Amino acid sequence: MSLQEFDALIDRMKLAFEYAENLGQYTDAAKILFQMNEQLPDDLQIDLEELENSDLAKSFVMRYNSDIKSAIVDYRQRLMNF
């Protein structure tokens, strides 16, 4: 995947994530985080725990959001160097 393709995909996912989070739809936001994580190469993917209870979705989002954003930045840097 090229940097431009990755950026376009991640930008759409970020918008969907922010929309869900702003509406308080943390279960949907958590699902988007899972999808974003899946777009990263295996060595950069975050080991996410299963979200078994939708009542815990907000804490899940708060816990993993910054880790996934950091991994996305790392992957973008890799793509720019290729």
C-alpha cells in the first residue's frame, strides 16, 4: 500500500472514529480502532484485548486510542522512507 492510499484510508477511519466518539457511540469507536489496527503491519499492531462488554467501550477507546495513533505515525514514517 502506498503512503497516499494509507493516508486516504486512515483519514476516513479517523473521521468515522471522531464522529462516533463525539456522539458517545464508544462501541462503534472501538470497532473502528480495531479496523485501524488491522491496517498496520503485524509488527506495529497493538495487542488489543477483546471488548466483551459494551459498557467498557469508553475506557477501551481511551486506553488504546493514543497507542494506535502512535503506531500509525510510525507506519507512515516507514512508508515515506520507501
